[in-house]
Amino acid sequence: MSYTLNFRVLAPYAGLFMEGVLLTLKICAGSLIIGFFLGAILAVMRQSRSRFTRGFAAAWVEILRNTPFLIQLFFFYFGLPQF
């Protein structure tokens, strides 16, 4: 049983695929930039002398680290708009 893949069927949609690739790269770059700056801010907060600031940063990191990502997505998508 051998299968032959026919990629010529996808050729008319090459432009759409490239748009998807570019959108994916833009989202990835934006996520990296936001994540870098948020991580840097939280790292500075963790080194702060203020007990409240240190505690807030530690709680933020521990809550996000110890909950499954799917639960976080549900919370941000369904829960935050209600606030």
C-alpha cells in the first residue's frame, strides 16, 4: 500500500499559506517581546525591597506556573470579560 502525495492541489492557495506564515511570525514576535518585558518587570519586582512587591511577583509566578495552560486560557477568555 503506497500513497502518493499531490501537492499541486495546494498551489492555488500558496498566497494564503504565506499570509498565515507571516501572521504566525508577527504573533510570535509580539509574544516574545511582551513576554520578555513582562518577565524583566517581574524579575525586578522579585528583587525589590518592598515586601508587597516581592509577594505580588512571587504569587503571580507561582499561580501561572502551577495551573494548567488550558485552565489559564479559559480564565482569560471567559472570566476576564466579566470583570
